Amino acid sequence: MAAGVIKKFFIASMFMWIAPLAILYGFNHKLLPGSTSLSPHAMTLVSGFVAVISVNIIIAFYIYMAMKEPTDKHEPDPNFLSDAKASVSQPTGEATPSSQSLKKQE
């Protein structure tokens, strides 16, 4: 299951890099429709906004995929729980001196 999560994260991360760069490249080289009639200032603004929106769409899609991930509730090992409860309830006796108090004594 962890391998699937890592794979989805890696794919989403790659798209978060590729999509904005492809959009900026497409606008700057006039490959996208409608970009030929824009002024350089407007092309810079529009391409930047579209690139940012594309990253937000990818993040929203990744969040949606993460929410659809199966949630198996983790149950701890009963032996571990009983050992942990027993160790917490045992008296420890005298506390050992801390390292700072040992340094002060020297």
C-alpha cells in the first residue's frame, strides 16, 4: 500500500513541475491558441495565471486521490500493549542523577 501512495505522490510532483513549464513554453513560443494576439505584457500575465491555476488543479486532484485512499485502522499488537502498560506501572526506584548535576559536582 505504501508503494502506491509514493507512486501517486511522485506522479503528482512530476505533473506539478511539467504542467506549468509546458504552459509557459506554449505561451512564449505561441503554440497555444489565442496567444498570438496577446501583447507581451498580457501574455506574461495570462501564462503566469494559467500556470498557477494548473498547479492548484493538480494539488486538488492529488488531495482527492488521497481522500479516496482506503483507511485501514491500525490495531496495535496486544502483547506490545500489555508489556507497555506493565512497564509504565512499575516503580522505577531512585532516579538516576542527570548529566547536568554530575557536571556541577565535578
